[in-house]
Amino acid sequence: MNVTLGFSPCPNDTYMFAALVNQWIDTRGLRFHVHMEDVEQLNEWAGLGHLDVTKMSFHRAMSLEDTYQLLSSGSALGVGCGPIVISLKPRSRQEILEGPIALPGHWTTAHLLFNLFYPGCKQKQFHLFSDIERLVAEEQVVAGVIIHENRFTYEAKGLQKVTDLGEAWENETLSPIPLGGIFAHRRLSNEHINTIDILMRESIIFARNHPDPVMEYVRQYSQEMDERVMKSHIDLYVNDFSLDLGDKGREAVALLKKRLR
């Protein structure tokens, strides 16, 4: 059976999916056809039901629960891994609310968290996540919300933290922050969804046990990322919740959903 699969070129995704897409594990007769895109593009495609299995921001997924089912494996969720509001110089809360603010996509969980902690911001701009540091550094915007590996690089570019939105969430809720997960379209049979969930977990376990071939695959898509940053990125976003959300992880997702509503 052919399965269309979408995930981003970010190291945490390519690390988790490497064994699956390269068939370094037994895929039980499933053949995966990969579409590698920025997470906001995947969020938009999800609204169209474009892919059978896809990475998606939890913000987007909460409006598509009748269409996509969250897998137990593959999520990016944890402590100290949330989006960060950055600026070139100190900014007051009022300046942030006046904007303009650069955000990494309307449907990202970063946007949802920004709305929770800075409600009523007057000017928002949505950009590719990798462009936001530059826009802030050039003062084209008052501040920006960064995600992914940019949390490891912004200080070296002379930028400073205004608010760690993940830390704010964790302090307020005492809960890990749900960022993104892997979702299967409900047009697939329950049997196939369960198999894909198992394969996702096996692919992550393979990556942990066979880092050399997996990291070589990761490097192909890391956009010349510094090796230290790449490994820090994986260590932060691929954790025990990625192997299995468990009760604590699902409770965190439910809490985010409650706050959204």
C-alpha cells in the first residue's frame, strides 16, 4: 500500500523518519512517498486533507480532529523547547503589542502561544521561520517569534530574548508544551493507522541505536547547519514524549486545546 507522508527538513523530523523512509526497518508492506515541506505548508495541506500521514502543529490539528488522528509517537513536546520572542534591543510589552511582529505561520503553535501571552497585538506578519532572525536584525519588525534551531543561534547574531513563550506556558500550567505531532488521516483503516504508529516508534528507536546512517540522512537536509546546533536540536525536540506521548503528554495537549477555546 502506498502512503503519502509529509514532514519538515528540520533535524528532529529527518532524524525520526530516517529509518522509516529509507526502509531500514520492516515497513510491513507500506511504501511511503515523502513530501518534505516547512511546517506551515504542511499545516495548510492538512486543511485540504492532502496527505495520508503528516507532521502538523497542534494549533492546526485542533481544528481538524474529525479529519486527522494523533499518533502516540513522533510528537515534539517537552520542557525548555518552546518558541521565543526576540528583538534587536529591549522592548516593552506595549511595543510588542503595537508591532509589527514576525511570526512563523498562522497555524503554528508559536502563533497560538504568542496570542495567549500577548493578546491583541495590532500588527502581525507571517514569514518562513528561517527568515525571522534576519527581519529582526534589520529592524524590519519590532520583534519576532523564533522556533526550531533558531533558539540556538539568535544570541550569536546579536539578538536578545524578550519572552520565552514555552517557559511562560510551563510556569503558568506546570505542563510540558505541545508543539507538533504526527497525524494520520482518518481515511486510512484503523489497522493501517496502528501499524504506522508502531513504525514511527520503531524508526525513532532505530535512530537512537544506529546514529551514523541516520545522522548522514539528517545532514542532507540540515541547510549547512552547524553540527553542534543540529545535535542540540535533536536532543531537545526528540525525547521520551516522541517515543510515546503517554498520559502526561495527552493531558498537555488537552490543556492547550482548552486554552485555545
